[in-house]
Amino acid sequence: MADTYCPDCKRATEVVFDHSAGDTVCSECGLVLEGHSIDETSEWRTFANESGEKDPVRVGGPKNPLLAEGGLSTVISKPKGSTGEYLSSSVSRWQNRGSNPDRSLIQAFKTIAIMADRLGLVATIKDRANEIYKKVEDQKPLRGRNQDAILAACLYIACRQEDKPRTVKEICSVANGATKKEIGRAKEFIVKQLEVEMGQSMEMGTIHAGDFLRRFCFHLGMTNQAVKAAQEAVQKSEELDVRRSPISIAAAVIYIITQLSDDKKLLKDISLATGVAEGTIRNSYKDLYSYAARIVPSWFAKEEDFRQLCNP
């Protein structure tokens, strides 16, 4: 019951919802305030033969436009107490063979979903990866290729296109054994195939050091103040002519910020959190060292603080 204004009673009164008729009725005067409402809650009716079924709902999952007929199908169950001869032999053979034309697609989508969940990716990235895989699979059979590398590459491209990039090493960590080299080759193959289909260059979005920074800082347990300083430093570093990958620049900036703070981080810990080799971080640090006072915000470090930085 809830309070709603009744025009007959001229005041807010308690109302009762009649689920069978879909009417909202005033409990004081009986006036129907709203009729034929749609109950959007789940329909917990079961038509299963056994009362011990775990899922009592009688509706299936949502329609998937990437699958034939939306991925919807009908499964005929035998009556309680009947023998296996209830189904016709033709239907039994069809089910035993598992001749669903979308079976391989469904399995691929499940694998992509598992990878995405392990990386904490949003549903839009997962859906984009599914679309990419479907386009490639429709255009050219993928038999003989490393399936895990193909799926991982689809996820990598989807992250880039949705402006939520992940490093190849991060993708590799959930790719069921596929190596960085295999994923790289798979990415090149997919891009080539899709460019042929579209007849134009495929856009994957430009990556920036700031795209990875907050996640790296979180893995290192840095303070909010240090994270904010690192973000400002990364933005200013884009004005410099430093020819390093965005991931390497992000790692080097984190190293500089942590060395200027009380919570210093070891180089090996930064390497582990960012996936960038220690030697690469050192080289990137050398390139940024002379610009440290320029890119690090003045509210975070003073001029004398920069003397504490290790000379490369």
C-alpha cells in the first residue's frame, strides 16, 4: 500500500494495487485511480515436469541479434515417467548431434564474456567484441587459427574502439594461454579482414598515457593526491616531444611522482603493476627527467624536492 492523491477524497489516501486486474484503487472510496497497469516483475510460474527445478521462470534469455533467429530455440521435454522413446528418432538424432548452427558462436561469445568479466570490462565492450568476431567469422572461416588469440584480439580492438584501452599484456592475462605475439598477429589479421570488408581504414582510437594511469595507480595503492598529481603530469607530458609509448610514459610518470612523495614505490613494483619492463621504465624516466619540474604540478612538489630525484 502507498499514499496517492485521490480526486474524490480530495486528499492523499492509501491505495491498493489489484494485481489480477491491474488497477490502482483508493482504499477509502474505492475509486479506480489507474487501470490496466502492466506488471513488469518476473513471472515466477513453472511448467517443468519436476517441482525441484532450480529456475522457476518460464521465459528464456534476451534475443541476440548476432545469432540466427535471435538465438531463440524450443526444447521439447518428455513427460514425467515416460521413457526415452517419447521423442521421435529424428528429433533425438538432431539433439544428440547438437546441430545448432550458432553453437560455435555461442561458445565464442561465452569465452569473450568470461575474459571481459575477469578484466572488469563493461557490457558495451563485450558486445562490441562479439560484433567484431561475428563480422570476421562471417567473412572468412577461422579454422586452423588460434581461437583464444582471435577472441582476445577482438576484445583488445573493442577496448580501443570504446576508448577504454587495455594493454596487450592485460588482455594476455585472460587469454587462456595465448601469447602476446599470437594476439598481436590475430589483431593484424582481424584489422586486415575488416578493412577489406569496409573498404576503408579501420579506426581503433588513439591511446594516451592517461587512459591507463588511474588503473595503474590503483594497483599500486597510491594516495588520491599522488594520483591527481600523476594525472596532471601525464597531461603536460603530451606537450613534450618524447617518443615513447603511452604505457611507458605512464609508468615513468608514476615513478617520478612516487619518488617525490613519502610513499615511494620500488621500480619492480611499478613494473609489475604496469606490465612495463624495468629497463623500459628507466629509459622513459631518462627522457622525462629534465622536464620533471615542468610537468609535475607545483602544489605537489617544490623546487628543492626535485633535487631528491635520482639522476639517470
